[in-house]
Amino acid sequence: MPLENRYDLQQLLLVRMDIPQWHTIWQRNFTRVIPFLDFCQISPSDRLQILSSSPFPINVPERIAKKIEKGSIDDPLFRQFAPLMAEETATAGFDADPLHETTAHCTENILCKYHGRALIITTRACGMHCRFCFRRHYPYCQGPSDFHDELSWLHDHHEIDEVVLSGGDPLAQPTSHLERLLSALGKISHIKRIRLHTRFPIGIPERIDDELLSSLQKIPQQLLVVLHVNHPKELDDEVIVSLSRLRRLGIPLLSQTVLLRGVNDRVEILESLFSTLGNAGIIPYYLHQLDRVLGAAHYEVPVQKGLALVEALRGRMSGYLVPQYVQEVAGRPCKMAVSTAITLS
Ligand SMILES: *Cc1c(COP(=O)(O)O)cnc(C)c1O
Ligand code: SF4
């Protein structure tokens, strides 16, 4: 074999060996309903409550599936990731674009709703599919972007001092892509903070690997990470250790939680979630009232109940462990404190 070809072969092997571990684990997610239900040992009668397929396909990391109590459709993890028949019940007030996001674009991949902040949709992919996702019907653009238009828009908009990387999940893209985007943002001097909104480490904590940590260390701006987490069962030891690796880099960690019927709408569960987060050095930031997206009505908790839960938490926990209870109201200049949102809507 000529020398050049042998060299190519070596390169090829190197590239193959370079597929990061997290990616291999992610590829093993459950993406079909039947094998997922079989794995969870769901009984034939309970299966009648579950859709066999959905235009928003299931996507469940093995680690999450393993934590689901066998045979239990009431398990808080099962409820977040399994497509119940209830998704197909049309409910007044629930629609495909509850936050009017399709009209809040500055470029194809930038949403700009709030003063000083721009949100980049970095990818359509996620580590997992949460059934109540408010972007479950979002018309993501296909294929990877080089963010040319986004970067040039940000260059021109000096009033933006914070960029939120969202998606999809910004950690669902290869580290090299993320690094390219971060390094381009790093060169825009009026951007002072970059926030990463992610749920990835909950399903695949291996995502927080050395390669990612070393790319995050290269950014000149202050980085913050906001973790989407809804139930204490999501926070096992390995997840917490992986998050502490981010915290050790000096990256403040915040959390956001969606209030979900049958998942976390009890004071004991929220108390356990927020204290577990606090113990891990993660500050609970937002508790979101569910966005009224089509297919998620069965997750809605009445606002009065949410307010009572938050009040009860205040009586039991350190003030900084009780997140702000907010609701997004389309067209408003910020996420609204729920009590205010009620009076306005
Ligand atoms: C939620 C959101 C933000 C961030 O809002 P904060 O209240 O600062 O956390 C920014 N841009 C968009 C489009 C958002 O939806
Ligand atoms: S990880 Fe976030 S963006 Fe992805 S499906 Fe869940 S809620 Fe939606």
C-alpha cells in the first residue's frame, strides 16, 4: 500500500476514535415507543394510554429510562418523556406557537424579545424530547448553520450585552461547532455575558467532558449555565459530579424548572428538588408556569395552585432556594411574575 494511503487510513482511524463518548451514548437513546415501553415493562392495559408514534418523536436517554420505576406510568420521568394519548386532545387556549416566537425573529436563528438580550437557536437537536416542550412545533431551520447572519446582526447591535444560547440544546452540537460560535461571540466586545441553556447533562452527563471544559475556558466573557431540571430524581450523583466540573471553572450555575402536573406539583418534591440543587451549588432561578403549547394541556397546573406551592416553599426554605415563579406572556417585555401575569392577562 502506498505510504499516502496508509497515512489516510491512520487519519480515518483517528477520526473514528475521535467520536466522543457522549455522542455514542446519545446515539443509544430510545427513539421508538415500543422498545421504550418494553424496557419500562409497561403493562398491556397501561399501553392503551400511550401513543404508538408522534410527529414529535420520543427521544429518551438510556440513563433516564433506567431510572424509571418498572411498570409505572406515573413515574415522574416516564410522565415527562412518554407520549400519552392525552397529547392528541385539543384544548382551548393551547396552540402550536404559544409565545408567538415565529414573529420574534431578527435573523433566521435569533429571537429578540427582551431588552439587552438576544437568544440564538443554535441547533434543532436535543439530548432528549420533553413532551411539554414549548418549541415542540417550532419550525427549526434544517441543517447546521455557520451563524453568519446572526454574528453580523450581533456586531451591529451594540445594545445587546448578553447572548443566550438555546435550541434545541446548545450542547447537542459537536464541541468544535460550539467552540467556533463561542469564539466568534468572544470577538464582539459589547457582548459581556454568554448564557447556555441546557438539559443535556440530565440525560447524558458524559457531555461535560474535558474537550468541552477546555473550550469553555477559552471564552473571554462571563459564561453562565442554566440547567433545565424538573424532578429530584433527575439529579443522581453522576449528574451532580458532571455539573460540579462546570462550577469549578467559575461558571455560575442556575436552574429552571417547569411546573408540571403529576411530575412536580407537590411541595415535598419541589423542596427536595431545590434543596438538592442548592447542595450542589446550583441556584434555582425560574419556576415556569407551563407554556400553553398544543399537546401539553395535561401537564398544566392551575396558577392558584402554583402560587400556593411557592408560598409554602417560602415558609420552609432559604429565600435564595425559592425560584421566581414566572409565566411568559407573548408580547410582554420580560417573563412575568405569575401574580402580575394573572392581573395583566
Ligand atoms: C427567556 C428568554 C430570555 C432570557 O430571559 P431572562 O428573563 O433574562 O432569563 C432571553 N430571550 C428570549 C427570547 C427568551 O425567551
Ligand atoms: S431539552 Fe428543552 S428544547 Fe429540548 S425538548 Fe426538552 S424542553 Fe424542549
